[in-house]
Amino acid sequence: HIWRNGAAVEAAAEYADAQARCEKLVAAQPGPRAELLLAELQLGHALSIHCAQSAAVLAKEKVRSLLENAHVLACRHELAQVPDKAGRAALLAAVAAHSLGWICEKQGDWEKAQAYTSEAEARLCEARATGRTPRRPGGVVVVPRHAYIRKLEQNTQTTAHMDALAPEWWRQSGLAAKSV
């Protein structure tokens, strides 16, 4: 992974290429599988641009646009009847919502920031309940949702022990550090 080696600019270019190819796939074969893959690529693309620390207004607008598109695609499949896709959609929507909340916070729009943050936390609980969040091997345990909500409210656990194979967009989003 070139992104993990500190090459965010190169990673952004790779994500842009992969995203373009995936958009063609979505046009040819729409559905949860292709659209959630596109949402994941859009998240990676947006967050790699952000990590490149581009201060250009155009880059910031592109990041927001990519995040909004990923959010819409993920939310479209939150009730997917395809195995494992609803949990994946919840995780992608959580990361997109958290990142959008961070952008709103930086712009001083506290109301939208709070709404996105609350949405991210709720969607993360759903993703956790389905076992779709990055965890170390053997670390996924499906427990009752009220236990996740209690843990989220307590905010006592971090993902410092997170699986090293977790996607880079998950790590870079900032939500990983907040998850329970």
C-alpha cells in the first residue's frame, strides 16, 4: 500500500484510476456489490487527497463531493438483502458521515457537524452489530445492540488494537479512533 508508506498523492492518483474503472462497472452492473465497492473507492480517494494536505479550495471541494457521493451510495444499500452488504454499507456510511462531520466542524457549521457525528456513531453501532468493522483475527463478537450503545456512550475503548489489515480509508477517517 503506497498510502501507508506516506505517498498520499500517489495513492490519490491510484484511487482516481480505480474509481473511474469502477464507475464503468457500476454503469454496466448496478447493484450493492459494485456500488459499495465504488463507495469504498470514493472514500479512499477523498481521504487520500485530504492526507496529501492539499490546501487548494478545488481539492477541498473534491473531497467533500467524493464523501457525499460515497455516503449516498452506502445509504442506498443499508437495507440490502444481499448477505454482508448491509453491514458493509453501514460501515462505509459511518466513515463518510464522520468525515463530512469533520469538514462541517472545520467550516464552523456545528449543527451539521453534530448531525453527521451522531449519524456516524449510530451507523458504526449497526456495522459492529453485523461484525463488519476491522478487528484483529478472532476479535469479532456479535453482542446485543444495547451493549454496543452502552459502550459507545461510555466511550472507554479505542481501536488501538485494530487489525493491521484494516483498510487505509478506515484508519485515516478518524472514526477508527472513536469506535468502540
